[in-house]
Amino acid sequence: MKILTQHIDVPGIETIDVYRKHGGYSAVEKAIKTMAPDEVTEEVKKSGLRGRGGAGFPVGMKWSFLAKPEGVPRYLVCNADESEPGTFKDHYLMMKSPHTLIEGMIVSSYALGANTSYIYVRGELMYVINILEKAIQEAYDKGLLGKNILGSGYDLDLFVQPGGGAYICGEETALLESLEGKRGNPRNKPPFPAVKGLYQCPTVVNNVESIAATSWIVNNGGEEYAKIGVGRSAGTKLISVSGHVRKPGVYEIPLGITVEDFIYSDEWCGGIRDGHKLKAVVAGGSSVPILPAELILKTTNGENRLMTYESLSDGGFATGTMLGSGGFIVMDETTCIVHNTLTFARFYHHESCGQCSPCREGTGWMDKVIHRIEHGKGRMEDIDLLVDVAKKIEGNTICPLGDAAAWPVAAAIRHFRDEFEWHVKHPEEATKPGAVFMREGASWTL
Amino acid sequence: MTNTQTVQFPADTLERVHKIIKRYPEGKQKSALLPILHLAQAEWRWLSPEVMDYVAGLLNIKPIEVYEVATFYTMFHLEPVGEHVIEYCRTGPCCLMGGGEVYDHLKKKLGVDTGGTSADGKFTVKEVECLAACGWGPVFQIREKYYMNLTTEKVDAIIEELSK
Ligand SMILES: Cc1cc2nc3c(=O)[nH]c(=O)nc-3n(C[C@H](O)[C@H](O)[C@H](O)COP(=O)(O)O)c2cc1C
Ligand code: SF4
Ligand code: FES
């Protein structure tokens, strides 16, 4: 079942003519000509679509919180900042099929009553910005954007905004600051963007994938969408796979397939690269807890772990993780967990905006301490020190970046403490190029 | 190279600047800052204080407002750089895909350390965080172009091509 990527490999799908030949922009026609804005929101509510940027908040519900004071403009801002390590699904979708996003933007803007909308794309993806701008121009030329769209009286202008290289601008209030031409410092909430967002006006911020899915929902109805998936994990999800599988890349899956199928079936990742075994997975982007092979494949109840919000988080943080952004990072037995954790800690240290001291100082400490463990200068107390620092950051910051920095470190130690200890106890061996700790009897040991 | 007298976008870029400013509501022209800084960097390779002052003038905002922003975002070069800036991704997934070896090769080939510029001034090598191309790693970017699934051989070919 493919919704977003059904036609993605059709040659020329990035042009409006080919896109329309494959049914493109029918959702715009249907919504604008036959539905009231609230009816579109109602369908999205019924669909059970949840935000695909990481937090999984129901999209229709978010839309219904949008304040609508008379005479005040409202904005829709698409979050295409995509900077969470492991995540490259929005990049793929926008690069291959820009009109899929643009169509979703028109439908969603119409539902929200926005007459100006922005797509905020990370600045590194300038070539994707060029692709989007070309596609937007095509849509203007065909009367699908601009004044009086399809003769309906509805006006919409759509612009692409480049970022400047800062992970924190993926956080929605930092993104809005950035779009206002400022540093990307997250705002204190409340007020929420739904009340005071861009230029202090009511604003909805949604991920690329969330917005793109709304066209299918308009075309086929919310109920049809809700039939795909399992329970509260409705619909399809783009999963971007990196690491040691045979076929890394972006896959659109119906939510609810088993993790085992996803990793080993030829339809998806095709298994671990030849001659190697699965050691660990980070299932939803660098921020979510890493799990060792046994726990990612099965829950502690012995049930198959499914690719759903609920199943991946089964067991809480003790034995579970999160679906997050769908950045699925696969590691085989050649992976040094300490090194991988170091790159993540360094990432969050680099990307902390510095506004709150627990995050600014804590990420610095974690980076420094893991660095010394990785480089053979660690002490046994350092391991508990890391756990302690992570705890002190968690829940004590303005935005969730602090948590996102703390969780991967805490989880790596929770599940691979022996590997950290081995680095401390055997610095000479551990610092040899390619050296990896092998846990006795572990399923991933060859 | 850039002093206040000579800092001026060519006419067609200026036209683009004015179009960009129109994307935002009246009085919110500061929103155009990031797009215009990208144009400025494409024009002058790096953002000298003179360039930033010029941008402030274009947008009718204070120079400090431009400095604040330019220093916050990692894509902006605040020091002179070589003709080609190679920005390679150092984050976990790219390391899993074999990044370490490829990047070491790159630096050795150019005889530079991270942050350095090759002796002939052609190449500056910078380390950056995840570029949203993790499954196609190892990856680096040179200006707007992504180079993906890198191998040491590919790196050799790219450097050769750009050295011509
Ligand atoms: C540090 C940080 C980075 C984030 N990066 C992104 C991102 O790159 N893309 C995204 O869609 N959401 C990102 N988010 C989540 C957004 O704040 C927001 O929840 C999301 O854009 C809402 O859209 P959705 O409900 O459609 O997922 C990030 C959050 C945090 C705290
Ligand atoms: S938690 Fe970190 S990134 Fe978020 S506002 Fe505080 S310092 Fe900035
Ligand atoms: S980790 Fe290198 S592009 Fe994401």
C-alpha cells in the first residue's frame, strides 16, 4: 500500500503535466470545489493521521486548535528542516516528487484558511529548494496557486524559505524565529503557535510527510486512511534506512508490519549485509533510545515488535524505544556503540542553541566524557557520571532538544554498559582501529 | 577584496532580492535575511563584515541583527575560504556507511586538516553534521551539490575534476 510514493519512480513525475496525468491535483479540485474548509479538517481528523515529524501528535486535532480571530492572517508552515541524524525521507520525497508536497500544501492551507504559506527547507538542500521553486512556478502557471484558485475565490501564495544550517530550527518555535530572520532560539510555550506563531499570528507547523498525506485523505476519505495500519497507528509511514542493511534507502510501509519483516524481507531492507549479524537499531532518528537486536525484534513479552508508535514504545524506555521521525539506523556486530554514541553526543553539543544551562552545559559534558572514554582516557565513574548528567538535562529545558540529547546516551549505557566498561578497562585494545567489544553469548557475536 | 565601495550585488541579483522581500508581509522584510545571506555567500564566497553591513542596508535593519544571525547558522563562512568548500558529514550513520576512511583519504589527498584550506587555495574542508542523506552516505556537499555513496575512488575523481 503506497500513498506518497506510488508514482515516485515515474519518469518526469517532478513536472506538473506528468504528475497530473497520474491523478495529481485532484485533491485540490475536490477540496476547493466541493468541500468547506472544516470538512477537510474533519476528514483529516477521521483519518487518524499523526504528525510524521517525530512527536506523533494527531494532525486533525492540531488543526482544530488553530485560533481564528477575525481579520488576522493565519499561516501554514511546512517543516522541511529534516536534520535529525538518520532521517532523509522528506529530502527523498521533495527531490523526487515536489508536487506531492505542493498539492498537500494547497489542500492543507485551504482547510486552515491560510492565504500565505511557507515551506522551510534546511539550507543545505538548496538543490531541492530549486526543484520545489520550479514546481511551484508550474502550479502558479496552471492556476493552482495565486489569486482565485480554480475560480473558487480562494487565494494562496506559497514560498520556500531556506534555513542556514541549524538542527534546532526543526523545533517548531525555533523554526518560526528563523523564518522571521532571527537566530533559531526556541520560544517559551505557551503561547503555542496555534495562537501566536509566525509574526505573532495563528500558525500551524507540520512536517512534509504529514502535509503530503492530506491529499490522499481528501481523495479517498479519512475512513479509508484509518483502515490502513493498526489502531492508533493509522496509514503509511516513510522510513529512511541507513547503516548495515543490504538496501539502505527510503521505504513507504503500511504501519503495522513487523520489525523483523522490515529488516529481513527483500521487499524492504533485504537483511543485514552479507556475513554479518544485527547488533542494534536506532529506530526513529538519533534522539530515540537505541535497542539491542533482541529487544528491537521482540518485546519483553515475547511478542513480535511492530512498526507502530505503540509497539515500538512498548516497555517504555526500560526496554522500548519510539517510532520518532522514522530514521531507522541499523548496526551490525562491527559497530562500536561507544563511538556511535560519541557522534550523537557531539551532534547535540554542536546543535544546542545555548539558551538553557542544563542543555548547554550538559551536552558539552556528555560529549567530553564520552570522548575521553572512546579515546582510552575514561574512568569507571565516568559511566555513572554520564547517566547523572543525562538525568539532570531531562525535563529541565525550554525545548525537547535537551531530552533528545539525554536519551541516546542514557539508552546506550542502559543496554551496552559492558561495552563502555570494556573501553575503560582495556584502553589499549579499545583504541585500536576497528576494535569492537564482543559480548559473550550475544546473538550478534559471530 | 571586499570593501564598502565595491560591495554591491549585480543588477539581476538585486532584482531577486527585491522579489524575495515581497514574499513577506509589509514590515517583515527581516525574514528575507537568510535567503539574502545565501545569495551574498554565493556572490562573495564568505561573509565579511562589509558584506554583512551591505545586507543590513538592503533590509533596512541594524548590522548587529545580521551578525547575530550569520554567527548562529553553520552554513555561513565568516572567514575566507577556498574556491571549493567541501563539507563532509561526520555523524553516526555516515560513519557506519564507511565515512571515516573516505574522509581521511580526502584530507590526506588535499594535505589539509578539518577546517583547513589546501596550499593552492582551491579547497577548504569542513566537518558538518548530518546532511539528511544518511542512507546514501558517506556524503559531502560542495556548494549546492551533494556527492553521495562516496568511495576513495570517487573522491579522487571528484577532486581531479574540480582541480582542472
Ligand atoms: C530539536 C528538534 C528538532 C526537530 N526537527 C524536526 C524536523 O526536522 N522536522 C520536523 O518535521 N519536525 C521536527 N521537530 C518536531 C517539530 O517541533 C514539530 O513537532 C513538527 O514539525 C510538527 O509537525 P508534525 O506534527 O506534522 O510532525 C523537531 C523537534 C525538536 C525538539
Ligand atoms: S533545550 Fe537546548 S536547544 Fe532547546 S532551548 Fe534549551 S539550550 Fe536551546
Ligand atoms: S549521518 Fe551523514 S547524512 Fe545523515
